[in-house]
Amino acid sequence: MSRFWCYIFAISFQIAGALQLLVFFVSTNRDDVIKRFAGKGFISRDGNTKKVSYDKASFLAEFKTAWLSKIAFGLIAIGYLLGIWGSVEDDKKFLAFFLIVAITAIVLFLSHFLVHIYITKSKKINAEITNDELERLKIEPAIESISDSEIQALLN
């Protein structure tokens, strides 16, 4: 690979990673995602069945954010490493600018596309949040309906 192309890819990866970090920065661990989601999402629990209800699309979006952050760190690292060997001659700076913009757009598109595929196919990510997970993580739902036995206890 020529020094010119090495420089182009280095800058493209750095910019793509930096843009993703500006928007997304979090862990991909399921427990961490559930905690973050519970803090800003709406989770309810049925007092009788202990079934947990929540906005699944928002929960999956939280996972997407986490994975894009990990990719961003990788892109920045690769960009810096490639930058060691790259440079652009003065007469190619205009071409370099356009190539950097194009490669950055491609890297961003591929990152989002691949994460979307992974999020939609992963059974672990798409598993429903359970009451056991909430209890283990010490998360209280925003709303919990009172169970029939609790109502009977109050009336007696």
C-alpha cells in the first residue's frame, strides 16, 4: 500500500471513529445495557404474573449504541496506527480530501449496517428482559401493578 493510501485510510478511520464516539459511548454487556435502559426507558411489571413490559425497539437501540462505540474505538486505533506510515504530497491534498470523505462515509455505513444485522440476529440481545434479571440487577420497574393477593391482603 502506498503512503498516500495509508494516509487516506488512517484519516478516514480516525474521523469515522471520532464521529461515532461523539454520538455513541457505552458498554455492550447485557447487564449494563439493561441498567442504562432502565434508567431512561420505561419498564413495567405485572404484579400477578411478574411479566416485564418495555419498549423493545428502544432496548435494541441501546445495544446498537453500545456496539457502535466499540467499533469507534477500533477505528480510531487502526487510523492512528496507519497514520504512522501515511502522508500526502501537496499536489494530492484536494484528492485526499475527497477520498477521506468517501471512505469515511463508507466506513460509517458499513459499521451501522453490520451492527444492525448483528443486533437483529443475536438471540442473547433479542432475549426478553426477565423479572429475574431485574431482581438480580436490583432494578425496580417504573410501574408495577399490585397483585391480586396483595389486594386481598389490603382488604382483609
